[in-house]
Amino acid sequence: MMTMIKVKIDKTTCLGCGGCIIICPEVFEYSKEIKAQIKEEFREKIKEANIGIITDAKLIKQIKTIESLCPTHSIRIEKST
């Protein structure tokens, strides 16, 4: 069974500090508003830059670290299998 997580960014609380981008630049980038967003190739829906589906084990580990380190708890893992 493949491991998968659904990650969501709360743009209302994101400070744009960039910690997620530093730890996992493969998945996260800055939006035009200088907030974190999911890179297009990981987005659940192309227009929703705040929800992504990740299946790579290395990236999942990095995102779990980011979730615990985000100063505003704006990055959350919503579902995992």
C-alpha cells in the first residue's frame, strides 16, 4: 500500500516566514502574496494552491517536520494512509 498524505496551508494565518520552503522546496513555494503555497505538480486541484497530495516518503517526512515547526501551525496534514 502506498503512503499518502493530504497537506493543507491556512493562508489566513501563514506569515510567509519561508521555513517550509527552506525545508522542502520540492513541494512549497511563495505565492504572489508572499505566503506559502503548494507547487502545481502536487496540488489536489490545479486552482487550489493550498491543498496538496504527497506520496513520496522523503517528502512526507519533511512535511511532518514542517507541520511541527510552523510557527503559526498554518501547515497541517489532514489525511494520511
